[in-house]
Amino acid sequence: MSNNLFKKYDIIVIGGGHAGCEAAMVAANLNSKVLMITMNMNTIGQMSCNPAMGGVAKGQIVREIDALGGYSGIIADKSTIQFRMLNLSKGAAMWSPRTQNDRMRFAEEWRLQLETNGNIDFWQETVKQFIIERNNVIGVKTGLGIEIYADAVILAAGTFMNGTIHIGEKSFSGGRMGDRASMGITEQLSSLGFVAGKMKTGTPPRIDGRTLNYKLMEEQKGDKVAEQFSFLENVKTDLKQKSCFITYTNKSVHQELLKGIDKSPMFCGRIKGFGPRYCPSIEDKITRFADKERHQIFVEPEGEQTVEIYVNGFSSSLPEDVQYKSLIKIPGFENAKMFRSGYAIEYDFFQPTQLKNTLETKILENLYFAGQINGTTGYEEAACQGLMAGINAHLKINKKAPFILKRSEAYIGVLIDDLINKGTDEPYRMFTSRAEFRILLRQDNADIRLTEKGYNLGLASKNRLDNVRIKIEETNKIISILKKKKFSSEINSILKEKQTSIIKEKQSAYKLLKRPELKIEDILNCDLDLKTSFKEYNQDSLTQAYIQIKYENYIEKEKELAQKTIKFEELSIPSNFVYTKVKGLSTEGREKLNDIKPPTIGSASRISGISASDISILLLYLGR
Amino acid sequence: MLPKLELNTIVALASAQGSGAISLIRLSGKDSIEIINKIFKGKDLTKQKPNTIHFGFIKEENEVIDEVLVSIFKAPNSFTKENSVEITCHGSSYIIQKIIELLIKQGARLAAPGEFTKRAFINGRFDLTQAEAIADLIASDTQISHNIAMNNLRGGISKKINEFRNQLINFASLLELELDFSEEDVEFADRNQLINIINELTKEIKTILDGFKLGNAVKKGVPVVIVGKPNVGKSTLLNVLLNEERAIVSDIPGTTRDFIEDQINIEGINFRFVDTAGIRKAKDKIEAIGIDRTFEKMKKASLILYLLDLENGNAQNINLEQITNLNIPYIIIGNKLDKANVDNIKYFNKNKDSLLISAYKNQNIDKLKKLMIKKLGINQNYESHTIISNARHYDIFIKINQSLNEVLSNLKQNITSELIVSDIRIALNYLGEITGEITTDDLLDNIFSKFCIGK
């Protein structure tokens, strides 16, 4: 059915979650005409699981999105009710920003942000199928039968495709509790040769905060001096800051849970999808780690005003009464009332090895996949895929070169490279250990790494670029001053106090700073003139200089390693290379290579099941 | 696109260079059989079954070059998994050259060194370390070097490396846990325990590194130097060691054979005598060259035989420090036991690194041979150990050792875990360069299987 309702768009984005919002926003900012189709305009930017952004490795991703000119960081900052920098006792590469967010405010900020952009239109409906012409996606057909055309389509359907919700022995169709599932897309794509699978995730019950006894729990406050995600100045929230609380399960909680375990949809095999090992349900924890006497529970506020509480660590798909009976055995929960029960959701995903590094599908041109449908989990992981899909869809339809981030440049690069080369059998979450260059990929230098790229794309503002340039310039100045500044015995009292060996000959502040025991403040306190003269620099530059000095050796080592691997990254394999003719490859290697068709030797080497031997043979065939 | 790897037919002499009674020329590649058929007079070889031998002649136009036996192998049942032909011809260098020339004229290409093994590797016959082991196997000319190569061929090195890899992955997982899951309720690794693990690992790696010297010695032969004053009997000892019966010793310089290098095989180990020409040639010259030159020689050796004259010398005067400082195994040998001075014998009885012999009377030579083996620290159970004899592996183990030492010093200084892991990853990368690969998934899999993680 043709329509008078819609003109042809540049890009259609299906879905209004974290991936969909970033994709629509970035494409529109690049000046593409965008239509966002969502099943419910009221749930744009919804935090379906816990009301928090960032955390270890994820916080780095949010900073990267922000540095490139995306919005997740700004939205999170505007809705923050608690900020903490995690892992401060570790080295700088591990420092990870995390916020607790007002769930309703977060969604509202996203909606308002999207509405400020005149290039974005909205349409509330479900998409049933794609309109395809000679392996090109040229539009979508909606549930009402409307055909809408576009040069590219980004699918960001999250957990909605054939979503099934499970609570105990009950199960029903749904994309999230309270929302319908979407049907038709998986079936169409499967018939065209796409490989779809099932994944599973879960969420804990929500509780009435007025019924909790916080005196029996341990308070966890936000940082005294709260930072923010965005590199832009003062994206501060006006919301009142709140605490989280920690409590623990115990034997009697576990006993109650065990009573209902036979009704768990996981254990009796009704759920076939794979759940994440690092985000297990409480019933999973007590059975897999039966010897552990207690499990930690984080009691997290859902917003500034609301009394609703998120029980982090108690994800469950047991029957609601079993959830309730075990919850009230938790210290502080004796009188708890439940608002909503926890549940598990099973949904369709497409093995991401079917994607190019631009997130465009290999089978259909101009179709991009972003977010949870690629087998990932987490708002941050979804958002950065949306950003990259949005950028690349825009670049492609404007016949420009794709925008790819390397593993040594960003966690975003690691994530996409992992997905397209390795695929995933469980919801993929980012960890710092996935990044081989993690000392380089820090939250403090995301702007130095990426803002110029964002600026060149036309995303990051001139203001952002200027700020980064000042930061780099100041950092270099500070480092050279510290190299010249020599200390002699006057610093020994501090050295003694910090339990590090005293100096007998003059030593530069630069060299002293490399000692693990010393912080930049310790050095500055020994020379008040220096301290005063440093006041003209931004605190951010001072921290940057400190980090670069302290970790110089390791930064250099990783840069060297990155340089080494680039050789392989640049060695491309022709896309029509016939692996089946290469006899020396292992059987597994041949199959995987044939399925994935890696663009370079570098990506081939990261495919699981590919041995060093396979790579040597490929190198020989490529004449190396 | 078809893989464009050029796999045309290659040819090379498979037996040793030089003349023997017979020689073997090998062809490998798709057209091997067609190519040999064009210069072969006898049956039509293209119509013969695989694994058969055929008698006939190699001809150039109408001239017969040689009478030969041709063996036919068909893919994939050959060493290279390709069609192959082996030509057994007479061992004249003219014939060999001529046949190879004819084969090249018919479309074969002269093989590069190691190319047959490379073909076998490309065609999936074995993995990288096994390919390297084949090269060692071909080069091995003693029982022990053969055993080491065979052990590695069966995956010996890969097995050891996997053990190291698993230990390092376990270790790194404990640290990663602190990094990625610091917010979780998990117990973190005990630093002292970590230090112990790394200490154990570096000890093992040191054994492997030390073993390289042996492995290399086994592969290439152990360089031995005989030193001592003029007329102490160096030449006599050398000859008696090399071959008691064959030895010709005369007082006239230049009558001894003029070898570049002499070798003997004792219990499967090749000993190479360094600079024997110097010993054999002009005796008074040695006197003139002086002590510096002798030290240069000693530094190159893996075993020093220090010869003293029991008859005319004075054992009290010897200065052992110069030798012990070199840190190379040595044996003090008192020669001319048959004419010995009693004081000298007394001195020797006190020194446990010494042995009394008479080279001239062939006395205690067997004891000396046993002592030479013992001095090398060669473990007779070499088969149960992983011995590396490949210089590439050795270099990599050196680098791994450096990374682990870095880890150790960082652990002691209480440096934060991500930096410690960084060095472990470097070590793991190096291991991956020898065989297999490391993916970060291994770390995560290990964490998830052992710890209760996740909110």
C-alpha cells in the first residue's frame, strides 16, 4: 500500500531504545532526514533494567560516545542521582565513572533531546517486514500495511523481536513487561538466509522503598566531588543526590528460593536461550555456587522523587510468590512490598558475524543492525552500536568512506570487532579485560583519542575540539615543567612518610612521579611556588599529565604492540577468497573463515577456533 | 577468487650432496608424474598405480643419461600430500645435475630450502612446531637429537606451552577479577600466593632455557676445547678420543690429518673439538700465540678439557681461577699417568673435578668419556623433559622470562593489577607466537567458571 503520509527518508531507525536514540540523533546531526519508528512513543529512552549508566568498562564507552559527539553521556549527566568513580584504588586505566539515574527523567531527557532536532520525524507503530529490491533494503512495511521508503534502515529492536516473558510457570508474549513484542522481522530475514538465535536476560523485582528498613543495611554514598560523563562543561543535574544501600542474602533466603526452584523456567528447560554468565539470576547463583553462604544485594533508588526501589543482584524468573517469600528474609526487607515482580525475557538475536565492520548486514545492503539484536547486553553497548550504525549508514548513502574504530583506539572498536569476528553465544557485555590495549583506552583520554575524529565527521562541536587542544597543550607543558623541576633532599621527609626510598642525588619531579607511592599532590606540596604556578592549568590537564607520566612505560609498551598488530590489520583478504580450496586449513578454521569472511588477517586471527597455523597458511597464500 | 598460491611442481636432490653409490631426486606437485614421464624410457608412468616402483632410463633426446628406479606416489598419500615422484639414480654429480636440469626443462622448478616441508605444512600435514621439528629431525644425526625432534614432532613443546599458558591464564584471571568485578562481593587474590606461582613458573622456564644449551649442543654438537701447555699430550689425547686404533701420532708436525673439525659421538652426543688444527699443527706456534688466544678459544666452548703433565709439570702451580671464572664446565686432566710424579698425583687426588689418564697408554679414557657426559649436566631422562633446540623458541622463552620477572618485581612493589596483567599478557602473546593463540575469552571463561559474578 502506497501512502501519502510519508515522503522518502534518508534513514529509518526501528526502535527508540539506547541504540535507536543514538542512531537517530547522530544521523540527523549529520543532516540525514530520519524517521524513528517505535511501538510506543512513551517509552523512548527507557531503562528497561537497572537505573544506572556506566561502571567498569561501560563507563569508558559512555565517555567515548560523548567524545565523538553522541548523547548518552549528556542524558545520563542530566538525570544523575548519584555519581561514583569506581576502581579509584586501581590504576588510571581502571577508573570507571558510574551514575545512578532517575529512570523517568532519563527517558524524558532523551525524548526532549530527539525533539530538538528538526531532522527527526517520529511514527508510533510496529514494523512487520523490510521492502527489498535486489538484495537492497529500500524501506519498511508496518503493521498497518504502510510502506515507508528510505535509503538505509537501522534495526534496533532490542528484546522485542518475538520476545517472551517468563515468570515461574507462566509465560506470555512481550518485548518488556507491559509492552507488546514485535513479530515478522525474524521470519522474513531467516527466510533470506540470516541465522537467528535466542537469548535470555532477566530483571529483578521492584520494591516499595517505604517498606524497607535501611538501618539494617550499609549505606553507599556518591562521591563527595561528583564528576560527570560529558566532556562538555557543566552538564550538571539539578536533581537531589541519593544513596544506594547494600545488604546480603542468607541461608533462609536461599532455602525459600530452593522451595520454588522446580518452577523455574530455566531449570525445567522452557527457556532455551542463553543467559549471561556474569549477570545470573539469584536462583542460578545459589545453585551454581551452592557453597556460597550469602550474595550481595544492592538496593538502588529508581529516581529522585519516586519511592520505587530496584533490587540489584536479585534478578529472578521464579514465581512471584517465591520471589516475595525469599525477599522478605533479606535483612531490611522484612516488611517489603513488591511493586513489580522480576522476570526473564527470551528474544531473537542475529549472530553478529553476519555483519560488516560498519554494522551493515552482509546479506542485505543498506540494512544495519544495532544493539541487543546483535547479541549484546547493556545500555552502553547498545548506544555505541547505534552511534556507529547511524554514522556509517549516513556515510554510505552519501558515498563516503566508512568510519571504523580500531581495537587500539576505543572500546567501541573492541566491541564491534569482537562481535563481527567472534560472534557470541551469550549476551555480550564489555569488560576491560576484553581490550588488549586497555592502558591506552582510558576514560580520562577518550576526548584526546576521539574528539578530533568526531569533529572531522561533523559531530563533535568546535568547542569540544578547542577544549581537547587546550588539554593536550597544557598537559605537554606540565610534563615538560616536571621534567625540568629537580628535587634534592628537601623532598626526603615526604618520601619517608610515603614509605619510599629517599634520594641522595637530585632527581626530577618527573622521575619521582613514576614511583607507585607518590601522587602529584605530594610533589606539589614540596614546592609551593610550583603549586601556585600550576593553578593556571585546568585540573583535568594536571590529572592527564600525572597519568601520562606515571604509566608512561606501559603506555609505550601498548603503543608498540598496537603498532605491531597494525601490520596484520592492514593485510586485507579479498572478499571472494575461496577458503574451501585451501587444503592446509583446519576443518574448523576453514568453516569459520568461510562463514565470517574476515576483511583482514588481523580480524581472521581473532576468530575463535582459528589457530596460528591457519594464519600462517593464509599468510603464505597471500604471498607473505 | 581462487587462492593464488603457486603450487607448481618442485624438484630437488633429496639425498646428501656429494657422491655416493646412489642418490635420490624428489619431485612434488600436481604435474610430477607427467614431468618425469616425458624424460623416462620404460613404462608409461602416468598409467601406473600409486606406491609402485618402475625400472627404466632417463633420456635426453636419444642419449641415455642413467639407469634409474622411479617411485610413484599420488595425492594425498605422500609426504607433501601432493603427487610425488622419487628417482633413484647413480650418485654422480654429473648425472644428478643433468636429471634435475631435464626436469626443470619439462616444467619443474628447483625447490627452495625446506620447501617440501612447507608444502606438507600448507597441505595440512602438521602444525607449525611440528614443521619445525621435522626440520630438526632431518638435521639430527645422533640418537638424542633424534629423540628431541621426535618428541617435539609429537607435540612435546606444544604440550609444555599449553601448561604454561593455563597457569598464566589462571593467574591473570585472579587479577582480572579484581579489575572488572571490583564492585562484586568476591575475595581477591593473595599477593604472596601469586608471587609463589610466578616463582615456580620462572624456575621452570629457567630449566627450559638451560636446556636449550643442551638442546642446541645436542643438535649442533658440543664444542669442546683441549687446552694445556706444549708437549702436555693434547694431540695424543685428541687422537685417542677420536679413534684409538686409527690414531697416528708422530713427532713430526704435519703428519697428523688436517681436519677442519673433529667429532666423536659419546652415548649419542656429538662432541666437536674446536680448533683442532691448531693443536695438530706446528706445536711451537701455540707457544708463541700465548694465553689470550687460548682464552678466546675457551670462551667458545661448552666443555673445557684442561690438560696437565703429571711427569714434568708441577700441579701446585696451576691457577684454576682463570678457568672457573669462565663459568663453563671443565675437567682437569692429569696426563702421562704412566710416568707420573708422586706429588702431582697427591694433588690430583684432592681435586674432585679431575681425572688421571694416560693418553699414550689409553688408560682411563672410558672414564674420561663418562665424565664428559656427566659434566654437561645431561640428564639421561631427556625424554621426559621438554628440550628446546630451536633458536626461535629460545628467543621467545627469553622474552617470556623477562616479562615474568617484570611481573614479579611489580607484585613485590604492590603495583596495581592492570599493569601486572599487562606483562602477563605480553608473556601470553609470546607463548602464542610459538603455537596456538591467546584470546581474552579464555580469561573470562576462566573467571565465570570459578567465581560467582554478577548483580
